[in-house]
Amino acid sequence: MPRPDYLKAVTDPLLGTGLVRITKPGQLLAPGIACQPAYCRHRYSSTQAWNADQSLLAINDGCDGICFLDGRSYEPAFHRRTGDDCKWHPSDPVLMICISRREIYKWAPRSNATAVVYAPADYANIQFGPNKGNLSRDGNRLAVVATNAAGVLVAFAYDLSTRKKYPDINLGKLPGTHAYCGISPSGRYVYCFHRMDDGTEVTYIFTLDGAQVQHWTEHHRPGHGDMAIDEDGSDVYVGISKADPDKWHVIKRRLADGKVTDLAPAGYGTHVSTRNVNRPGWAFVSYEGSYSKLLGSPGYAPFYQEVVALRIDGSGEVRRIALTRNAKSDYYSETHASPSPDASQVIWSSNWGEPGGPVADYVTRLSWPRSSTME
């Protein structure tokens, strides 16, 4: 299939799904809005690209700040230059919540108005994760990583509505190197990912008060994923396992007790997103790989260069979303599929089969039967 023209809706001849290319690397999107020649794409699979009512879409990578597009027509809307870490508020479509190394603040990108919420004098280099953090489902809590007055790396939960800071979690006491921390969707737990000296990537789960609940010592079991609220109200992490007994499987792991549910067999899945917060019960998996690799891997999930929606109830139900035709060659050429809040749209990146070629963003539109929602 030829690379689709910019903003021209086309139909994938194999899946029958509609898609639109929404960015043009190296070209002017509108007066004052241009993207790098190498890539022009959304931020990451677990970062919400659309705001709460899907009226705006954020393009972070390659845009010298953030390029905001109309969330439905994908026409360029406006551009803001910022180096701060900003995430959409999950229920207020006007706001982003940002961290600037010195303070947490609310930002209304369209008007460019800001309001500081928390600016501690006794903490330095405060970070949103860094990079992989999200707000709790109600938009009130987040996990902050910072250096305290004694020079120790710590994490703590912060409540934006009550302006309450929770106790420090001493990350400096944990073995290995800190990668990131995030708040769980319910706002009850702080999830932290650490890399050990031997390369093993382990997970710690803490309460808001800093009590350790879980320590998952297996390598990356799971990782490259996203957190969600399960059918029973539990916080879960859905991602790719890199350890036995479910190496390379897509798994779900409950934060409270570490219980694992196998969701999909071994395969070339690389990233998982559950940004479909208003249509729970599904995870969106980005598959890389190639036809020849799949032929040489009997028993693997039958997907490559594809985005798949996967039920997280363990039933194995899937829905094929998009064929990305993406030849992964570096970080920015990874697909990183991420759904809109109601899962009616999914954004993904592709170089369209040209390793090292320009990476653009594409959106696939979906319709869902009522029976596909989790009531």
C-alpha cells in the first residue's frame, strides 16, 4: 500500500479499516508550526495524546515544544514552545498538568494561562516520573520524583485537589538505578521501576504513605506497558514480560498482590497502552517484527507490524486495528500506539517500510458495538 497523503482518508485494503496520515515530517504544518525532517509524532504509548473531550491532539516529538492539532480533523490548531513535562488532565479538556523541575502547575494550552499548584523550596529537580508518569483516573494525584534537601532521591504522591504532599519514599535506599515512578489509576499506589546492576529491571509497589506492598524481582515482568483499573476495581499493570514462565507474553499483573494473568502468547509485542480510560477492559498492543521473523517463531502470536486491541480479562479476544507497515530502526521509529479516551481513535507512528526514513503519525478510527464495552 502506498504511503497515504497528508490528511487524506484512506482504507487499508487488508483490514478494511480507515486511516489518516496526520503529520508531515520536515514540512510546514501551518504558519509557525513545522516538524523535524526525521520524525513528527506523538510522545509515547502510555501518554494520552488526546485531551479529555478529544477536541485537541498533542504532537510532542519533533515539534520544538508541542504542536496541537484539532482532535478530529487533525488540522493544525496552534503551537506552544515548552520544555516542561505536561500531561493531559483526564477529565478537564482545558487543562494539562505540568512539572518544570521547580514546580507543579496547571496549564491551559489554548489560552496559555498557567497556575502554580506546588513549588517546594526544600526539593530540587522535581520530575513527572520522569517521562512515563500519568495522573490518577480522577486527575487528582500524581507521583513526583525529586531530590530532597539532603541530596537523596525520593518519590512522593501529591494530591492536586487537597494540595497534600504524602511522605517521601527513599529511592536512594533501593538497589540499582531509578527508572521512573507513577501513581496507580485509583490513586492508591506508587509504582516504581528500577534497573539492577546486572541489567534486571524490577518493580516496587508502595502505599501513599510509603509502605512497600510488592517487590517484583523478575526481569521486566511486565514492562513497556501501562496501568489500568480492572473489572473488579483493582489497579493492574498490563505489559510485556521478559522473564519466565511467560517470557515475551502480554501479561496483566495486579499491583496489590502481584497476581499474573496471561493475556496473549509470546510474540513481537513491544508496547502496551491503556489510555482508553473511558472504555476499559481492553489494552492496545503495538507489534513490531517481520513476516520472516514470524515464520521462524512457531507458536508466536500471529501479528507483526500491527496494532491489536486485546481483552484484559484473559479470554484472548482480540481486535485487529491497523497494519503499520513500520520497519523499526530506532526509538522514534517505534509504533507506540495509543488510543483516545473512548477508544474511537488510535494514534500510531510509522516510517512506512523505509528503515531510517521519516516517521509520521497516523490515526485509525474505530466503532465499537455496545457489547464490547465493560459495563
